[in-house]
Amino acid sequence: MLHPPGGVVGGDELHIDVRLEAGANVLLTTPGATKFYRSTGALAQQVQVLSVADGCTLEWLPQENIFFNQTHSHLCTRILLEEAARFIGWEINCYGRPASKDMFTNGLVRTRLEVVRDGTPLLLDQLLIEDAFALKSPGSFNGYSCFGTLIATPVSPRLLDLVRTLVGARDNRQLVGLSLLDDLLVARCLGHYSESIANTLRSIWAALRPELLEREACHPRIWLT
């Protein structure tokens, strides 16, 4: 998916509506990061609704969202699954641009991630990052500036153990947590750079894909450009 300006500025409202029907199997990604630029106060919004019908598979693998210093942004992602739908997806959010030493010190970012199956909520995450305090607080990001979430369903306890072994073998100075809510896997990752978080989530996706989707893991070529 290509958003021609490559970013979202104050006053923009971008809607992405994805609907899979009649046995569709789709992998969606982006050619580069989505940038939420500095704002003088106007709100930048992006709303993503992903609907997956019975018997369909959606892999939602966008590259990272970068929230520039002094942005004022809302990002909402709703994943609507029917009973027999399969899904693997992630969201990677980077606050500021650590590689350029342009840290997130002022601004406001509100994110919301929902997963619903047949009208029943499975996951509801809401996060408010306001100025630098939330990034520095031990009760929040504890000094990290990037946060990634991967969700996948249906996942068995055996697949959860496989992912735990994989994550435990990685030594990349990140914090990774795994939860299984019924058959919904939730993997969360805190790190200093979006690239390292992306590599961790891609390794989890590659481990899950053969058994969950009965397909070998093959990275989209656009990730290499």
C-alpha cells in the first residue's frame, strides 16, 4: 500500500478500509515508514479497519510508524474477525527519531488497537504518550523509544512455546513479553530502534507462518529496497 505523500500532517485524516471475502488470502505491507510530522496543534489522524471473513487469511505487516517530535496524532486500528478467520499482524511505533538524535520531548500521540471476533472483543489496547515523561517513566517505556505489538490467531499453546524458545534465544537488548488469550497470541516488544523491533517481530512471524498459514515464510521484496 502506498500513501503518495509518505506521511500524515496536522489536519489530515487518512482512512484505510480492508475487507477480505470469499476465501481471500492477502499479505499487505508498505514500502516505507509512515511518518506523523510535527504539528502546530492541528490533529493528524489515521484510522485502519481490517475485516476478515470466514476462511480468509490476512497478514498485516506494515513498516513502522514514526511520530516526530511535536506531533499531535491519533492512530486507531480495528481488526474484525469472523469465527474461522486467520490473522497475523503487527504495529511498530517509534517516538522521535533516535538514529538522528531527534528525540520525542514534546507532543501527543494517542493509539488504539482493537481485535474483535464475531462481535466479541478479544483485545483492546489504548496508549497515550504525552511529552517525554511517558517514555522515561519506569511504569511505562522506561527509557525506550520504540514499541511493537504482534498479534496472531489461532495459536495453540504448543506454538506459544515455540515462540518463547525463539525469543529466549535472541540477545538484542530488548524487552519482549508474550501472552496467549484463548487462541490469540500477543507479543510485545520494547527497544531503542524500530529496525531491531522489526527484526524480532519478523522472526516470530516466520516461525508462525508455516504452521498457522501452511506457507513458508518469504519476506516481501519491498522490504529490501
